[in-house]
Amino acid sequence: MFELRSLFARGAAAMVLALSATLVAAQSPAAKPRVVVLATGGTIAGAGASVANSATYQAAKVPVDKLIAGVPELADVAQVRGEQVFQIASESFTNDKLLQLGKRVSTLLKDPAVDGIVITHGTDTLEETSFFLNLVVQNDKPVVIVGSMRPGTSMSADGMLNLYNAVVVAGSAQARGKGVLVAMNDEIHSGRDVAKRVNIKTSAFTSQWGPLGMVVEGRTYWFRLPAKRHTAGSEFDIDKIDSLPEVQVVYGSGNMSLELYDAVQRSGAKAIVHAGTGNGSVANYAVDKLRSLRSQGLQVIRSSRVGDGFVLRNSEQPDDKYDWVVAHDLNPQKAKILAAVALTKTADPKELQRIFWEY
Ligand code: DAS
């Protein structure tokens, strides 16, 4: 009986597959969204020595055409073509790389023959790139950033499904107008809110305010919308930005050395992000140093080394009196990105604070 049942089941499955293949084929190429995959490197393009190497591998090895060829099912959901923009691990990104990538994205989105963009990217600084593009790409077409926590050579590699999901989201009309998105581990996150919060799990990326939605078996499911300004609603335009002011982060802890703050000033930075303990706290022996740097023109932005929550203005420090800025709920690395973008427009701390509230 079991044998007969399983034969029947296999026959039925074959019929269903044949029928769905016919349905998919019936969808003419013209009906499929046109998605460009911009490859920058990272683990999603990584390769390890054996299938057991899920965390030991070399990033940025596999070229974009092989990434796309590795997931033939992409052709079922979109017309896909690839461009190799960089081939680097994302900890090696620089401001120049961010500007180059942003300008390429902006140019491609203006092309009526492009419906959406996927960016394959290392996971280490993926959140900085997604936030940066969210701030400066003035277009509401979907831009979806994707990475992987395991190389494609590993058992249970996550890159294939992450890439498939990212292309589905980039081709989805419902993804338009939601800002730059990050598709990781079946979830769709706002490029503003998401952060890498675990360094060796496939569930590494979370947003303290939650994902916007999910993508499952080729469909997107949406549950909330971004609350802050982004993309087409932004006052910042990548096409008008040719350089980013230097901003550096000093990580708060006990027994701080004031030399760290002086080094940031000597580096030519225009702002310092103080990644303070707790609610963006500043050690009592460091307050005068930061006030002195502010009086010499350096912007002081209080963020927090604590992963969740947000820094309250005038709570731990009299920010109004000191002319300092608070980073709101942005972690230090995102506060650094927003400060650099904001400083392309203004050096007025009150204007900077408005920008930190709105973006
Ligand atoms: N080094 C990491 C990077 O390129 C690898 C990864 O996780 O993508 O960001």
C-alpha cells in the first residue's frame, strides 16, 4: 500500500511541477520585472576549503555572473543581469566606495528599463551602506541589499535563498517607496533600522523596531512601514555629493584616554561620534575635552554603545548648553554615516539635530 501511495504521490507531484512550469513559462519575459544585481563582494561571494567551513573562508571570490548562475530560479521571478562594482570584504569599504556605489545605483534607477536593484554585499558594514543609500538615492524604486553569513561552499549555505529573496523583493511593486531594504534570513528590514547583531549566525540581522515584512517562497508579506524620511523624500542627493566630510567614532568605556578625542581632531574629522556608555554618557573627566573640541569647530554627537534604545537629549548631558547633538536611536556607525551626509549641507548643530530627528 505504501509503495502504491508513494507512486501516486510522485505522479501527482510530477503533474503539479509540470503545470507550475507551464504557468511560469506562460508569464512572458516582458511581464517579469527587470532587476540589476550589483555585486560588491563579501561572504555571499565567499569560498571555503570544505563544506564544513561555515565560518572559515575567503570572502569576495565568486564573480557576479557565477552568483546569478548559481540560482537558476532567479529567471522564474525576474529578468536579471549583473554588474561587478567591487570585489571586496565590506570591512574595507571607504567613503569613496560608498559614493561610487551610490552614484551607480542612482544612474541605473533613472533607466526606465530597470525596475529594481539588488546589491550583494559583505555583512560587516552592510548596515552602513544600506543607511547611506537610504539617505541619498532620490528614487522610490526598490533597492535591496543582501549578504550571507555562510559562504556558498558551506553546508546549509544561506546565500542562495537570500539572493533569490532579494531579487523577489527588488521586483515587487509593493517594495516601492519603502526606502532601501535589506533581505536576510527570510526577513525584509528597513535599510535604516537593521543592524548586524550576531557575528556568526544566519539570523545575524535584526531591527530593534522589527522587520518591515517577510519574503517566503517568492512572495513578499508586509507588516509595517518606515517612520523616517528616506530616498525620494530625502533632502540629500547623491548626484550632488562628490565627497563626504570625515567623521570618526570614539568608543566609550571606563578609564577613557582623552588622547582618543584629540586624535580624531588631528585626523581632520569634522565631527566626533561619542559611542557613550548607557544613555550616551560622557565621563566627567572627558566633558571639558569635548566642550573644548566643540569650541574649536568639531561637532560632538552623542550616541550609545548599547545596542537598543535611543539617546535622550539634555538627559545625561546639557546638550543645549554645550551645543552638542544626540544620535537618537542610531547606533554609532550609523550616526557616523548620517553626520557625514548632514555635514555636506550644514555645520549648524541645531540643523544637525533636526536631521537626526527626521532621518
Ligand atoms: N568580512 C565580511 C564582509 O565582507 C564577510 C561577510 O560576512 O560578508 O563583510
